Amino acid sequence: MGPGPSDVHPRVLSAMARPTVGHLDPTFIGLMDQIKELLQYAFQTSNELTLAVSGPGSAGMETCFVNLLEPGDRVVVCVNGVFGGRMKENVERCGGTALLVEDAWGQEVDPDKVEAALKAHPGVKAVAFVHAETSTGVKSDAMALCEAARRHGALAIVDVVTSIGGIPVMVDAWGADAVYAGSQKCLSCTPGLSPVTFSPRAVEAMRARTGKVQSWFLDLGLVMSYWGGGVKRAYHHTAPVNALYGLHEALLMLKEEGLDRAWARHWTHHLALRDGLEAMGLHFLVAKPHRLPQLNTVFVPDGVDEAAVRSRLLDRHGIELGAGLGALAGKVWRVGLMGQSSTVSNVLLFLTALETILAEMGAPIVVGAAVPAAMAAEHLP
Ligand SMILES: *Cc1c(COP(=O)(O)O)cnc(C)c1O
């Protein structure tokens, strides 16, 4: 119940234990074609250039930046947490200039500030932002931010690592151009793969490059000789065959459940957790309209050693929480309800365990109210 990896379903684990075949085996190529279709569903896109990068979410992030940017490009980078900060690093390492639009940790990215930055700096190449900031549990308005980018002729680069599978990710409806995700958050696969998708506009921008992509491994022009080669696929790198079996199975499970139902499940369990924590007397960092159901950031009660609570939860109950990052270190817990970890039983076990531990420590909480609040009929079936 931390910020990922989330629990991996036994179906995914056993898919990964299937015999390893060659990365050019016709059976495997058929499976890759299915992965592409399933990813198009998860991203809600018809983008042709949709694949899983062989590397964690950070590799997907880097794939977007290195393929689109050339030295001298300027990018509006929205920073309201850890991952926006990494986007700035990426822009600078590509030889670009990051024009920062900063919002406080726990606040959403302000579309008005982005609009103002685009007006002040005509001709920027892209606007980059994180849809679901895992370091704080805040959701930003992807539709408004992509629209602002498009109005000013800039590409929209969007991080949906934590959002995909948990809250609506609508790549085509947003008009997003370069989007990267992760396997281990709400998709509940093992860590190490990064689904990415690129709009025709982004593909156009890659074709118009004058210089080589600085990374050989992440150069999509080369990667696509493998992923996009149809029956004439050529070796680029050895695909992580068994990891892709796992991603295929996790995406199949998402398709079977249906995106609408997966989003509703995350929301319902968030409401139960929220009402339980608030009944206990705890408070959320993020204002209600901008909260992520899959990542709940709550303040640690006064006088409580937050790390001691986390180790008791882990030792006694096998529950892992995320700690606060940056200025929030020691002040908050990050409670994940991602993918297969988003269940009623996890919510109830966590509330019971947390209440017991906080009461033992003499923390100023309300005892006995959390579970009944969480189980209120309007939330749970
Ligand atoms: C986890 C995460 C990443 C990085 O993913 P890794 O798989 O750890 O490389 C990037 N962005 C966001 C919003 C994340 O939550």
C-alpha cells in the first residue's frame, strides 16, 4: 500500500513463469501485436506508435524527451513535486532550456500560469507535466494543459505513470503528444516496463529532427525496426520476453475488468479509506477536488514518529506505506490503493492496524470510528 510497486496478481506472476522463447519467435511477435492493441485501449488512443519501452517508468520519461528535443529547444516544465523536477533534468540533459512553472507540493499545476508562460515565450517546443504526482497525491487537469500547449503550437509531454488504470487517461481526447506510463502502479505488473505512445504530431516532430537522438538505446527510429517491423522485425535489443508476458496478462486483466470499472473500483476504495482516516481524526494534504484515489497523502498526527509506525505496520501486518518526500519528509504518509492493492480488505485491515498502532503510541486519534465510517453503505457494495 505504498506508491508502487503494487500487488501483482498470481495470473501475472504465472504468465511470467512461461517458457522463454526467442524475441523474434513468431508466437512472441503475435503477443507483441496484442500488447500494442491492449496498450492502445489502456491509453485510450489510436496512435500507431504505441509500445512498451524495455525499462522502468523513468526510461519511458527519457524516451519522450530524447526523441523530441534537440539542443536549443525550450520546454515549459510544470513542477509541483518530485517527478516534475526529473522532467527538468531530462530537458537540460538534452541540451534544452526548461522554463519552469512551479506550484507548491500538494497543489495541482495551475493552467493559467502555463498559459502565461506560453504567452511570454513564443515558440517553445513542448509543455511537460505530470498528470498524477505520486510524491504528493495530486491530480492535474490534463485536458486544460494539453489544450494550452496545442493553442501555442507546442507538443504536450505527459507523465501518466501513476494514473494509467487508476483514473481516466484519455490520450486522444486530451490531444496529448508524448505519453509515458509504468507497469508497476495501477497496472499491477512487475516493475521494469514503460508503456509509451506518440501522436502523429509527435512522430512528425521526430521526423523533422536535424540531429541524431543522443541515446542509441532509446532512439525510437531504431527501436521501431523491432517493435514496428511486422514480420520483418530486426534485432535491436533482446526484448525482456518474460516481463512482456506479465504486462500482456496485466493488460488483459484490465481489459476484462473494463476501464470504467477499474476507475470506479479505485474511487470507491479511496472514499472508504478517506472516510475511515477522517473519522480517526487524520487530515489529507491535497484539497478534495484534486485528490488521487490511488495515492492518499495524510498528515502524521502531532508527536508521532512516522517511521516507527511504518515499521510496525510492515513487521506485524506486511503493510508497506510510502514516506513523505522533500519538504514533506516526516510529516505525511503516502497510502497507495493501486491496481490489485485497491481492495476492501486492504482498506479495512490498514485502518484497523493503523488505529491500533497509533493508540498504542498515545497519539491523539478517535478510536473505534474508522471502520464503521469506511463501511458506510454508500461506499462499499
Ligand atoms: C514511479 C513514477 C515514475 C518513475 O517510474 P520508475 O518505474 O520508478 O522509473 C515517474 N513518474 C511518476 C509520476 C511516478 O509515480
